Amino acid sequence: MTKPLEGDARAAALAGLEGWTPLADRDAIAKTFKFKTFDQAFGWMSRVALAAEKADHHPEWRNVYNTVEVVLTTHDAGGLTERDVELAKKMDRFAKA
């Protein structure tokens, strides 16, 4: 089982993420992605879904038209882990592609 990120490792991991915000009420990070169209948002979600399934690590997300709100945490570890950081980085890369 993966352990939650703490201390310097956590600070370094969060510093490497652009636009992700730690949540005040739980050990998780969040980001809102906006696309030009619903098709672009849904295409991005499909690409992320394939990567998440392959990694067996799934986001909490909500889609309304061209906007996708994402929360990442590792439920079985009880907080933010390296798995969340890696998925956040993939989401950012996919959004820029």
C-alpha cells in the first residue's frame, strides 16, 4: 500500500504541479479544467480514463459541458500519494496536447 505524502516530499510534489490546490477539508488536491467544447472535454476525460484504468487509480470528477472538476486522493492510503501526483501530471499533459 502506498503511504500519504508528508513533509518535504509532499511540498516538493505539490510545487511540481501547476494549478492544483490542496483541499482544506480533506487530504486531496483539486483542479478545474476548461476546454473550448464539450467534445474536447469528453475526449480528454476518455484519455484520462484509459490512463487511470491502466494505473488502477481513478479520479473523482464532475463534467458540465466544457468544464471538468477533478479531485485526486488515494482512498486506501487515506490521503494524497505519489499516485495522485503522477495522475495529475498526466492530466495536465493531456490537457495541453
